[in-house]
Amino acid sequence: MAVALCMLVGAASVPAVSPPQTSTRKVYLLEATINKQDQWCAFGAGEAWEAAANKLRPYDTATLSAGSGGSTEIALSQSDESGDWVSYDQYTLDGSQQVVALRRRINAAPGESAIVQSFAARDGELAMTKTQLLDLDTGKSTNRAPDFIPSLPLYSESRIPPLSAILLAAQGVETGNAAQYCVPARSRIEKTSAADETGEVYALEVPESGAWCGYSFRVRFLGDVQDLDATDRGAAKYGSDGIGRITYVQSSRAGDWTVNDVYSVVRGRLASLHRSITISSRDVGIDETYAIRGGHATRLSRRAYSPTSGRRITSVAEFEPPPVITSLADLPFYSLVTTQRRQVLRSGKVCLDGAG
């Protein structure tokens, strides 16, 4: 059965999407190259989707359906071209189309077990809440970890790809009562109302130039993080007394470790730090807390564990993390979140040469 696929031609940015009307049926989707363009296509019927999948050999597939309480469920399946692994992600979006939870299962070959992970949205990011190993034959818990666990991205923002393209394609099927509807895979959902501008400032380091850029809109910031493959990034959250919290994330270019620092700020001074270190190449996670006073940082607690099993680790091979910052002025993006903040909020994006 041949399926004629329609292609949406136009800019990659489109207006805000309304929640898909999925109360009566499920929408089936696939990502494939059509007319030399990578696209997500949605189908109102499973039979049409299956016929297109057999013809196009899609990269990834998904389904979208209504959840409880007005939520939306997106089931996203991704696999490696070599067949070494396949992942099954279940994203839960609330009534305003914000990602609130993720359940991920990864089957990796060779091996006899799978890893199941649960995530919850915290401060705009997905944080792991539970990890479980399952025996592929019995479906029961096991202590045998897969021989290989791929490092897969977490999609915490529904207005950038791939979730944005999935939502837009699904809406095209529902609102247009069409048999199928396609959008470019890089399509984003733009929302430029005043409600989107929270006053928060986001920053990233451009890998090739070392310049730091500040953003007033989270969607644009996350899009550039993905497009530039930025390893160092940060954000400043403001309260009535100015900056109240600083987030600073640093990662290795190879992706084998990440340090996520969250600083509390009191009356313009760094007061405390919660540091989360992930060393994926060694299956090691480290949580630390610090008190900061008088230009010095004092470690208060430290816990090492295995992200795969959740078990505590008593000793960790030598790893030298980035130094703890004890002064706001030492942040590489300091001026973007202080003296340049008004310009960032007015322009949407400001870049400074070198450290800024």
C-alpha cells in the first residue's frame, strides 16, 4: 500500500501550538527523509503509518495520545543504526504542554538485561528519580547490568525538537482531519508573549570562539545548546533582591563527565552550592554540598553512587572536577547576568567576546 506524504514547506519556526485533540484516537508518527528533507510525519490510522514505515524505513517512531487529567503522552522509540540498542521513552506533558515526567527503557545488545529509568521535571530540567535493572527473559529485577549503555539526550522542553515537531505534526492531523501530515524535523514552537519572558537569563559558551552568549528566552537558548553542542552553560534566576540562584553546567567535550552546580545567592554573595557530578564512563555519580563564606568553600557532605544501580560507592577513582566558585564575579558569564542583563532582556540574545 503506497502512502502519499505531504510536506510542509516554510520556515523552521512556527506559531505556538495548542494542545492536540487526542481524546478519541491515537496519533502515529515516524521520522524519515522525504524529498531530501528530514521530517516527522503523523498518521491518523495505524494501518497507514505501518505502510509508510515499511516503505520509508524511519529513523525513529512515536505515538501521541491523551493521558489523564488533560495530560499528553508521547511514546518515542529510537534505535541505533547498527542495532546495538533501542530505547523506549514515555514522556508526560501537562495541560500546558510542559514536560513533567519521563520513563525510559533501554535494551542494549549484547546482554540479557535492560535498564529502566524514571525522571521528573525540576527547575525546567529532567532529574532522575529511579533506576532499575530488568531481566529480559523474566521481566524481573536483576543485578546484571547491560554490557553497554548508550548516553542518550533528555528532552525537557516541548517547544524544541524532537517533541516540538511531534506535537506540530500530530496537531496537523487532528485539526485538519487529515490522513497524514508532515513537518520538518527541526520545526520549533515559538512563543514570544510576555509570559514567556520570565526575567531569567540563560548563557552558553560558544565552543569554537570561547565567546559567551546570554538569552532571555529559554527556548532559543536550548535550541542553540543543541545546535552548537555547547558543553558549558549557565542560568541566573532572580528574586526581589536580585540574583537568587545560579546554575552552572560544565561537561567534557567527549561527554564522559558532567558537573552540574547550583549556587544559592544571598544579598549579592554566593552562600552555598549543591554539586552533582556524573562520570558516565565509570558509572559514577557524586552529590556534594558546600557552604561558601568569606571567599572560601567548605564541603558539608558527599555521596558517591552508581547511577545504574543506585547503590552507594565507597571509593571513587581519582577525578579532578572544576574548582568551586566562591565569588559571583568569577563566573565566566557574570556580566551577562548582571551589567548586561537589561540588554539581554531587551534584545533576546547578546554575545560577548572571550570570557564575559
